[in-house]
Amino acid sequence: MWRKSALSLLALALAATSLAAQTPPGAGPSAQDSALSRQLKARPGDSLGRLEVPEAAGRGVAAVTARDNSALVRALEEKIHCTCGCNLSVYTCRTTDFTCTTSPAMHQLVLARLDSGMTEAQILDAFQRQYGEMIFMSPPRHGFNLVMYFLPIVGLGVGLGLVVGVVKRWGKVAARDRVERAAAPEGVATPEELEKLKHVLEHFEA
Amino acid sequence: MTELGNICLWIALLIGLWGAAVAFMAGRTHRADLGRSAERSIFALWGLLVIASAALMHALLTHDFNVEYVAAYTSRNLPVFYTWSAFYAGQKGSLLLWALVVTTFGSIALVVNRGKYQELTPYVAGTIAVIAVFFIATMVFASNPFERLGFTPPDGRGLNPQLQNPGMVFHPPMLYLGYTSISIPFAFAVAALVSGKLDTGWLHAIRRWTLLSWLFLSCGIVLGMWWAYVELGWGGYWAWDPVENASFLPWLTMTAFLHSVMIQEKRGMLKKWNIGLVVGSFLLSIFGTFLTRSGVISSVHSFAQSNVGYFFLIALVLFAVGGFGLLWWRWPMLQAEVQLESMVSREAAFLFNNLVLILIAFTVFLLTIWPIISEAVRGTKVTVGPPVFNLVNVPLGLGLLLLTGIGPLIAWRKASAQNLKRQFLWPTVAMLVTAAALAAIRMSYASSILAYALGAFVTVTVVQEFVRGVGARHRLHGEMLPLAFVRLVGRNRRRYGGYVVHLGMVMLFAAFAGLAFKRETEVTLKPGQSVDVRSPYGWTYHLTHQGISQYDELNRFVTAASMDVSKDGKYLGTMKAEKRQYLDSMGQPTAEPATEVAIRSDAREDLYIVFAGSVQGTEQAVYKIVINPLVWWVWYGGLVLAFGGLITLWPSAQGPTPASRRRAEPAGYVAQVGA
């Protein structure tokens, strides 16, 4: 039953749509009417219609070729930082931020350098000479940058050392406390316990 | 109205200074009249900031474009929903929101704790007043939301198109609520340190605030991820952007605190560490705002940069010196009451959990500020991108997931071999079976296999706890299983809410592991042309470009590219990806066209289509097509996480545990010594 109702509604909607498409211009078009009329205008009969307002679709783009996104090009561009001020690689920026004009230009530079016969390492070197180290998405692993790579490992080592050291030291104290408690006569506190009690009482009376 | 708002800010500044001064005097002299005056100052601050906020909102809604802030972030044709959100879209408005929320939470904290913690209350009021004064002074002297222009433009510049998204309406306030609510635990920590009242009483006062803050931060972070995913069009949700990191850092330290505070409440240990975590979390929340507002590190959030960075830097230094200085002063009073007995115990597991969380926080902090360090030391600016963050954080994250399973089940003090066998036999079996099964189907990424195996381990530990708890209630009380389940959770919300949070974390890790299988391609298609895209699950999507249409919609002109989609021959529907050209009330473009992606989502994967643009103004379109496995689990994992947080936060009749209550009283120390 509900399927029949849905189909009827769909038929009604289609009929309304075709009616809307036939509404003459100047008859107070709504947003929907305007959409349909624009679409009809954009299809002059050939297979490749033109947009009525091309600039509203953003910066014009070139047709993508298989080479644009080949494994080598992608691998290279994922290592290079786009210099437009974003925080993205050239590959991510040019396939994400379609308002950016920097990343497509850097992409063309990568293709040109590949065409000139440069190897991957030579291309990366060329970019570094041009822009400095900031061109890489990961700082090169030498010199002062090693501090950045090794500090987390040093932190892990120091942290582990501290935790294990503290646990062992506390473990010894706890074991000694247990032995002393076991040795002490019923109702008699150890010197440490008395010290703690004294400290608490002083704090309590202050 | 804006003049009234401006006057309110000036009066609030003076009252805040008065409140801070009398509050600390009240604490030192124990004068009740000064204490009352300090408390009333906070209420007055709140009232004045409410009026100032109402004045700004009035200016926004009435399009008073003579006000610089209104002209910069709204336009006549901006929908009311987004006009409302423009309140915090820019720096000036968000400073006002910060100040308003700090004083709101401060007032609530003072009312809720009236008659309790009398030695702490004046210092709490004083610290809140100091924080509020900082934000009000920044507004008054550097970034006034009521600043007027020398002329009145006919229309405003409108809201950044990327902010015209429902995710952006809720994401910033959630993060602000998270950041600001850390001020209350910080205020209590300062109060405990200044007054020397360092038993667990102050921890009881802040328990809900820390959970609330953690919950707001969690929701804010997940909403931010959702916004980035649906709005930015790069097919991901986390890019280790400095501003993302700024919200993640206090979340990490708060998560560490929520775990380590249990050791202090149960065993009287880690007192210095816990105060350090609270102070550190507050400083990181200020650091986050500093990073966002100063523009010190370039990021996609550059629309939020301006000149208040120095104010935040000075505040950061002052709060750090003050907070850690007080901790150093009270160091001798913060000795542990008992000592840790074994490496194989819950205390040790929580210590390792804290170690990993803080190490992740340290790494994220270091990598975020490394470009500044490198520039300062060598004069060479470097870029630290996602590959470096992932290199360090993936193994640490997996270690954290393992500890998520171990921590809740291992015994306090010292676990016996029998305890370990009883608790970890089935989780270990589940982990090994999962790893073997994934290896058998030739899953290609070791880190993903490990993540799913550890996820199975944690899931079984949680399920086992629920099954055993419900079974015990069923046997002891003869309750029906659903009733036993409800009562089990109701009687120990903190524990079982925590387990639900852990399940949420497993869902999130499962989603993150799925990123390894992401597939993406770029194609250029004429109308009627098709492309086949193979899913990592083995099926094939057949996508046919239908054409491009253009039409008006609300405050924008839309260019929509449509694709018919079928999966292995079965028609799924039409997906429409858009370019939106936002217009002002005179029909002029306000910014470059924004991208609106088309997403078809289910529990297994998302089909994500981006309309990159048209070729030479024709209907030939360039598409980016992404298959993103398991993204659904990020959003629902976030929901489960929030649900678990709410269970934990829900008021319980029992209040703190007996051990924790005992530690809140001076005599409790004697009881511990004798135990």
C-alpha cells in the first residue's frame, strides 16, 4: 500500500517538475524553477553543454591524466609542502583546496622536472635548494632535527626508567614496612608511623 | 546597546580586580565579610558579562554594521542560525564567550559548594576572578568586540563559507566549554596549594568539573573532526594541524588525570602528579588559545589569527610560574600515604597509562612547536607534517590501547597469578584469534592487525566485566538479567561508565586503523561517462557523471555535479557534489566558491565524492573519489564515548568512595597509618 502511495507521490513530483521546466521566463521563477531553466539553457543540444556562470564553479581545472596522479608523482608530492600557507602536502592541497593556485604550479614543476630526466632524489634536492628545509613534510633526519626525532624516544626511556625506579623504590619501602609491622608488638607503632602521626597532629592543631 | 556592552566590560574589569584582591585577603585573614564580597564579585562579573554578551548578540541580529565585529563576520543575507554563531566565529567574540563561560562556571561552582570547603572558597573565587580579569583586560585593551568603524558599510563581509556548516555551530562552543571548565579544577588546585588543605577534599569538589571538561573536549574534538570531514573535502578528519593539536593536548592530560586521581582517592598516592596534571591541563587550554589566536604557527585556521598573542603569552608564563611555584612550595606536604607494592598491580598499570598519555602529549606538543624551535635555534623554519606525528603516535596509541584493557581488570596492590589467569585468559584468546584470522585473510598492514587484535582484547575485558557483574547480581539477588544490568551500572556509574568510554575508544581505534585501507582517485568525466572504483572489501562502484546544474539557494549560488552510483550492478542512487558561491545581499561574491562533498556512508565504508571543478566552463567535470573504510565508527565511537562520560558524570547517591571520603578528613590519615 505504502509503495503505491510513494509511487503516486513520485509521479506527481515528476509531473510537477516537468510543468515547472515549461514555465516561461519572467513568470516569477522560484529557486527550483531557476535551477531547471538554467540547466536546460546549459544543454544546447550537443553532448558537452557550457555552464551559464562558469566562475561560480570555482577556478577552471584541467582534465586529469593518469600521469598527474601516478604512484611516483603522488609519492613525490606527498613529501613536499605546499607553500601557499596551508599545512598540507602538494598532493593533498591540489586535490583538496581547489582555490589554491600554488599547489597546481608546484605540481607542474614536479612534472617538468620528471620530464627533464631528474630522479626522485634530484627533484627533492632541487626543491630544497629553492625553498630550504621547510619544503619537506618531514624534516630531514640529520643535524639539529635529530633532536626532534629522538626526544620522544628519550622521553619514553626516561619515563619508563622513572616509573620502574619509583615502583621498585616504593616496593622496597612497602616490604620493609610490612616486616616492621609484623615484628612490632600489637598496638605499638613504628618510628615512621609515629612521625606521620606527629605530622598529622601538628597539621591538625595548626 | 553596544555602548552599554562596552561600559559593562570596563565595570567588569574593575570589579574583577576588586574581587581578586579581596578574595586572597579573605583567604589569608579568614574574614567572612571579605569572602562574601569576593563571591558577590564573581556573581556581578557574570551579570555584567551576560549584559555585554546580550549587547553583542543584539548588534549581530540587528545588523549594526558600524560595529567592526558585526561587519567583519555577518551580512544581511546570512541565515539567523549562522548569525547567532558569528558571536564566537571571530577572536573578539570568542574572548567574550571565554570570559562569560568562566564566570558562569565559577558562579555555579561557588553556589554548589556553598558551606563546603570553606578554607578553599575564597581562593577559588580569587583565581576565577584573576582568569576573568585576564580575558576582560585582553578585550578592553587589545580586542574589543564593541569597537566601532568610522563609517557604516551598507553590508557586512559575511561569515567564512567554511564556517557555514552545522558542525561549526556546535564545535567551537564545545571546545570553549571544555577549555573554560578546566579553570574550575585549576582554581581548586590553586586554593588547595595556597591554603595548604591538601587532603582529597578538593578532589571531590572538582571531580564532576574534570569529567565535564573532558566530556566537552571529547565532543568538541569529534565535532571538529566531523566538520573537517564534511566541509574541507580532503577525505580525512584529522591532519595534525596545530589548532587540532591544541584541543588534543588538554584532552590527553585530562584523561591522564581522570585515571591517576583514582589512585590518589583509593591509595593516597600521586598527589604531586595530580596537581601537576591539573595545572598543566589549564596551561594547555590557554596555550591552545594562544596558538589559535597568535598566528605563531601557520595553519588552515589562519582566519583566527591576530594581535592578542602577547597577552596570552604573558598570561601563560604568569599562570605557569604561579601554578608550578605553588606546587614547589607545598612539595613536602604532598607525600604519598602508602607505597606501591608491585609492578603487577592496577596502580602500576595506571602509572604506565599516565606515562603513555603524557608521552603522547609531550610528543604532540614538541612536534607542534618544533618549527618555532628550529627557527629560533637555527634560523631555519621546518615543516612537521602528519607523517612525523604518525611515526611516533601510532605505536604509543597501540600501547595505550593495550593498557586500556589491562588497567581496569588487574588487582589493586599486587595481582596474583590466579588473578591474572582469571581476568586475562579470554581477552588474550580473543586477541590471538583476531590477529590470526586477520593474518589468514592477508590483511596487509601490521599496525592495523595489531589495532584490531588489541581492540578485541579490550572489548572482551569490558564484556567479561559486565557479564560477571550481571551474573553475580542475578545469583545473589535473583534479579532478572536486564534489571541486574541496570542496577549494576547504576550502583557503580564511575566504573561501568568508564568501561563504556573504553568501548568508545575501541571503536575510534578501529576507525583509525581503517584509514590504512583508504583508496582515492581523480577522474575527468563528460556527461554519460563512467568510472569504476574498487572498494577494499572487494566490490566495485560504478559511477556515471550525469551533468552539472546551477541554481540559487538561500545566500549562495550552487553549481552541482551529479553522479549515478551503483555497487556491483545494483543501483544505489544519485550523489550530488557542489561548489557554493556565497553572495552578499547585493548579489556580490563574498569569498571564493566553497566545496560541498557528497557522502554515502554505512558501517563499512564511506563513498566520498568531491567536485573539483569544471573543465573550461563546460559540463566536463573533475572528480575526486575516495573510499574511506570505517569512518562511521569515528562518529558512533564518539557518541559511545560521550554516553559513557555521561554515565560517569550522572549524580550518584553514594558520592565518593569510603576510602576517598576518609582521605578528605584529617583524621583519615591516622586511620590509614593504622591500617
